[in-house]
Amino acid sequence: MPEALNTLGCFGPIAFIVIIWALSCIKVINEYERAVVFTLGKVDSKPKGPGLVIIWRPFQRAVIVSLRTVVLDVPSQDIITRDNVSLKVSAVVYFKVMDPMQAIVGVENYYYATSQIAQTTLRSVLGEVTLDELLADREKLSQRLQEIIDKSTEPWGIQVSAVELKSVDLPEQIQRAMGKQAEAEREKRAKIIAAEGELLASQQLLEAANKISENPTAIQMRYLQTLAEIATEKNSTIIFPLPMELMKAFEKFTK
């Protein structure tokens, strides 16, 4: 009996260690995750998960990869546009892992690599456009950035779903120049509208004059109407229209 107790006492710690090892081999993979397993340094043919996964330590090692969409904030980049305007532009990149195995084996750090590709592509693409194109065609530029970045990250198993330009910081000198330009544009439109109003008014006066000239009585009626308007203001001044033809007759006598 003492020997049996000694034997059980020896197996107790061993059993405890085995239980701890077995528990450490159990991993629970969430629905949005996959486990890329390496067996003695060689990657398995297919990622594991989701659910309960057994990792035989220390012969196997698992790298957990999330399949959810990642929002990558691209910091402000110093851009010099094609028309030599210096500004700062920041963006947001939305991407997700489509091939977990390639994302781990094909690149050292897919998140950092995608960030660097996004920054360099942002500087190169926006450096080829003018300031007006950048401000007016942001949607087209975002689509172009998405296509270029997605093509660069495709070998890593990364899919870029969208790229959005977040902010464009203009220098104060450019802001003042744009303000002057907008003010001049508004003044230009105001003058054009005023000129169009004068043109319409002259056309209406011409039509009215043609209508009145068709009937001499209309001219007399218009004269009486003008006198009535003056009388309502209690004015003693009387306006008498003098025909221009009469003045031309006097000019002949003076010659």
C-alpha cells in the first residue's frame, strides 16, 4: 500500500501537467476569425476555424487573422499638386483580409504594408492633378486611389473596398486667393445680371414706344397721365413735351 500511494503521488503532478497542456492546446476561434496553423514551421494547407480548434503545442503554432473590415486612417501627407500648390491631404482606407494564409505568409505585416502603400499612392496620385481638379473631382480621385491600392495589395490577400479623402488643408494664402476669386466671380455675375436687366428694360421700352407711335392719341393720353401723377404730389411744376421735329425746324432757320 505505501508503494501504491507513492506511485499515485508521483502520477499526480504529471496528470496535472498533462491537463494544463491539453487545455493550452484548445483554442476557440470566433466567426470573424481564422487560424493560420504552422506545423514544425510549415503552414497547413487550409486555415482553421471558426469554432473549437486543437493546436498541438509545441509542434504547432497558430496566428489568428481577423476577416472584418479594417478602417485605416491615413495621416496627413504633404502634397505638391501639378500647379505647384503645397497642401496637406488625409484619407481613410477600408480593407479586409480575403486570404488569411497569404496575408500571413506573403507579407511580414499586412496592416503596416497596406498603410505604407496607401500613403505613397496618395502622394503620387494627387501630385498629378491640379488644385481645382482635387477640389472638384474628389469622388473620381477616391475611386482611382482605391483601384491602385487594391491592385497593389491583391498579392497579399487584401481587398480594398473604398478610399475616401477625409480633409484637404489649404495654406492661408491660397484660401485668401480663393476668397478673392469667389468675390470677383460674384461681382461678375451681378454685373451680368444687371446688364441683362437693362437689356430687357430697353426691349420693353422699345416695344412700348412702337405701340404708342402707332396712334397719336396714345401719346396725348400718356402726357395727361403724367400730368395727373405730378398733380397728386402737389407740385406746381408742369412738364410740357416739346417735339424734336420742332427743334430741327429751328435749326434750319439758324443756318
